[in-house]
Amino acid sequence: MDIKSIIQKKREKKELDRDEIRYVIGKYTRDEITDAQVAALMSYIYINGLTEKEILELVKAMAESGTTIDLSEISDNIVDKHSTGGVGDKVTIILMPVIASLGIPVAKISSRGFGISGGTIDKLESIPGFDADITIDEFKDIIKRVGVSIIAQNFNLAPAESKMYRLRNQIGCSDSLPLIAASLMSLKLATGGNKFVFDITCGKGTYIKTREDAKRVAKLLNRLGKSFGKEVGCVITSMDEPLGYSIGHNLEMKETINSLRGSMPQDVGEVVIALGSVMLSMATNCKNLDQNAATIIETIRSGRAYEKFKEMVVAQYGSLEYVEHPERFPEAKYIMPVYAPDSGIIESIDADMVGSIANYLGAGRMKNQEDINRKAGIVLKKKIGDIVTAGEIVAYIHTDDESKVLGATKNLQEAFITTNRRLNTKSRVLEIL
């Protein structure tokens, strides 16, 4: 058995067996085969697909490629949430303390950002002192004491998944549905939960472009969950425009904190409430999603979720200065307005373009370990459905690099499309499966 014959087999549209899949994952995890060889295999998977049996074996191999966590000593009812990501997506940081404040333990392992999709860990690390690289024992202890902990994907947790995720993005295979499903499920299996809720984002600002493909991924995840004896729920949400108003780490943390304090953008609230309602239905005896939604809203309104978030920050060595005074987050040197070129009703805001501009301004990384500028980003002043007059401010650019202002301004103007016809505003939540 060798990698060349396995690549050739997939090129010929043949099914890989368990031993071949484990050979690839094991060798790649130990750096005994190259990125180029795995990239070639991924490319043929992208073109020719995988059978469900192949995906099942790939999930097992990736989940078992490193450390796995046993959370059974904490609870036999650990509900985990994961998103396929998107521009301005800060839902995880809002939702986890909401659920924990209702007495349901939450153990969340997240990644740092790569590409246009900002990472949950990068955002949390904007809080001075916040440590996302604590040990597994510390992680478990915080969950026991506080009820919630969010840490980085490290300590050899599903290392094959991490390597393949980054490579998949680098070679243009980020939208491979079987690889997306295998990545999501393998990471969840390694992190020790027994019930998983997936936010399957679709649209211009994420990997999955259509609602139909999002449904395919959701149904595949449900079938994989049953195979592994795990309960799975999926919520399909739209990512055609950025979620919320802020894109960029400090900017998103300010919006996150204000959301937990009760001032939440409508579209962010829609997603938080939908996902939270499903999580509650899986973790409790209440299966009424409307009733669960009311519980989520009241928990935020009462301030309990915000207090739980502060408890988690302190437990992970973060300072409460910026949490209690979000206006103190450092700002970029240049904060420049972007004006609407036309009058009308905003019909679309290209989330992919907005995310790419935020990266250009310094808010994202396109290479492993690349530095990010936590002050850089974009703040929208208008959203889809809003009326705008030519010359009115539609956004602000935040950057420390003055040379990038002119190009970013022009491109951001092009991301906004206006119309003269009346629009029916749509919920960000498309479907619950």
C-alpha cells in the first residue's frame, strides 16, 4: 500500500477501504506524506466524491488521529454547537453562556480563523489575558465550576482534521460536501459531547453556497450521527450578507458583549434563538421550540447570560476591563466612512466581498500562524432592506494602513447593491432539520 496507488484509485472513482483511509490519515498526521500528495487526493475526492462508507471511515480515522476527550464524568448530557462559519459570525460566543446559564454544561472547542471566516478563538483572545490554550484538566474543571469553557483546538486534538481543514482551504476544496461533513463530525467526536447542533451556513459568505447543498450536508450529518450513536440537530442559516454589523475581532467582541447585555442585532438574535432553542430541546424535556425561544430571550434580557460570560472570562484568566467597558477596546488608527453611490433600498451586501476586504485591511489570515490586526475590520451602518440615499454613510473601514483605505472603500461600495423595488425581508434562519 502506498499513497500514489491510493490517489490513483480515487482518480479512477473507486471506493477506498478502511485500511487505505487509515493509512492516509496516519501518515499525514505524522508528516510521512506531503501536503502535495494529500492535496491531489482531496482534488479527486472533490471531483469524484466519497461514498457514505468512505465518509464514515474517514470520520473515525480523523477523530482517532490524536487525543480524544472524555466528558462523561461531568455529564451524560453534553450538547455541543458548531458552525460552518461565515463573515461576522459571533454566535458561538453569545450562545454558549446563554445555555450554560440555564444549567446545561457546555464544552466548546473552537479554531482560530482562516480565510474570510473569523475564528471564535481569535475573537476571545482580543480580551486581555484570556487563555484559550488551557489544559484538558483545566477545561474540565472550569466546566464543572462555571458550566462553560471555550478553548482552542490544540493538545493534539484531531490533528488530522486541523491539517486537512487548512489544506482544503488552500487548494480551493473548501466547499467539498463530504470533506466538510467528515471534518465537522470528526471534531465533535473527539471533543466528547453526545449531542451536536450544527449551524449550516449557506450563501456568499461561507463555504456552502446553496440551500440545497446545506440540506445535503445536514442530512449527511444526521445519518453520521446515528451511525455513531449521537443525537444531531441542524439549523440552516443564510450567510449572503454579514451577520450583525461588525466584522473584525475587537469590533465583533464589542458587538458580542453588547448583545449579551441585551442590545443584539436582529439577525444575530434570530440565529442565536433558533440554535439555542434546538439545543434546549435536545438537552431538556421541553421540545417546544417556541417555548425554548422565549426562555433564551428571557435569559439574555435578565442579564444571566452576560454574568455567565464574565464568569467564563475570569476562569480563563481574562480581564473584565473590556468586558465591562467594551468602548475601551483599542481602535484602528484610521476609521473612514464609505458612502453609498446610489439611492434606493439595499438589495444585497456581498458577504464574500466584505470578508475579503476585512482580510485585506488586516483582520484575517491566509497562512498558518499569520499575524492578525485585531483593530482592523468593517462596521456596517446599513443592512439588506434599509433605505439609503446617495452620499449617505453605509459603512466604516477600520485599518492602521492608510494606503489601503482608497481601494477598500471602492470595493466596499461595490459590495452594496441597491434597488428601487420593495423587498420582503427574510429571516436568517432558513430551516431546522
